[in-house]
Amino acid sequence: MTIEIRPDDALIVIDVQNDFCPGGALAVPDGDAVVPVINGLIGRFAHVILTQDWHPAGHRSFASTHPGRQPFESIAWSYGPQTLWPDHCIQGSTGAEFHPDLRVDTAELVIRKGFRGEIDSYSAFMENDKTSRTGLAGYLRERRLNRLFFCGLALDFCVGWSALDGRRESFPAYLIEDACRAIDLNGSRAGALEQLQAADVQVITAGQFV
């Protein structure tokens, strides 16, 4: 399958931030390898949207706020299971900044998420309580943008959840697999790909664009 980029397509670049790249507080393996691929895509899309994880210090999803708990443990939360993370992407920190090589000059919108101290946030559309919305769906509809192409970090959490929510909002959704990397926590990468395919999210590669 080849894909021709249309004027009403949007590239949504998820969380390509220092803390998710090698040397960062929550480094995704080989995370910085997505940057040149994404930069090539950014140069081709008329509409680019970035997301930025943006946590206050002491966020409840941080393992450090739960005495005796370790990063990557899971706890029960009011809205379901919650993975505990290392402190990362704290507002105003170097770790929260976009990767220095990421091309950001043509982005039309930056969505910041995870700034509510009691709610974790993976999706570009909705925080993990499934009621606190970012406003992205309304923005896309008002701009009359239609097909959504997702890439960034990490495939099995923020990118995958964003693509799934894009489909729930009735947008045609595509995940660009070689422009993502995964944390792969207990098989989470394979599980995410299964969920995406079941939800009719098309998994593609950057080489399929013409």
C-alpha cells in the first residue's frame, strides 16, 4: 500500500522529548533514532502537531511519590491500573524539552499533557481518567483535518493510546511504525500492536508515502 499525503492530513508527533531519549530519566530504547525519520515526515506534511509530556514535580504517577514502590510497578488507581514511572518530563526542566534535533519550526500546535498532578496522561486526546480532554479533537474538526498519522515515543503507551483515541473520535488513524520506538514493558509492544490492528488503526512505515 502506498499513501499520498493530502492537504487535510495531520502528522501528530508524540513526546519526542529528552527524558524519553538515551540518557533521559525514562529513556525509550533507541528513542533518538526516530528523530531523522520524523524530521523527514515533518518536511512533507502541511499540518504538524506536537505533544509534550508536562508533569509537575511530585506527580502522582511517579514512583517517588509512593513510599516503598519502585518504577514500573503497577498500582490500583481510581480509574484503573497505573504504572509507576521514574520522575520525568517535569515542567520547565531540560528533560521536558523536545529533542534538540527535532524539527519544531513548522508545528501549528503543541499539546501539553499530564499537568494535572493526580491524573496520568498518555493520549493526545484524553487523560487517563477518560474524562479530562485536551481539546485536540475539537481543534482537528475546526481545522477540517481528517486523516491522522501518529509517530514518536513510546509506541506502546503514548503513541498507541493516541492512535486508539483518534479512531474512537472517528478519524482515520495510521501509526508509522519505523517512526516510533517502544518501552516494551512485559510484552507491551506486541499487545499495543494487536490493539491497534483490532481498532482499525493502520500500521504503516515511512517508506509507504509517495
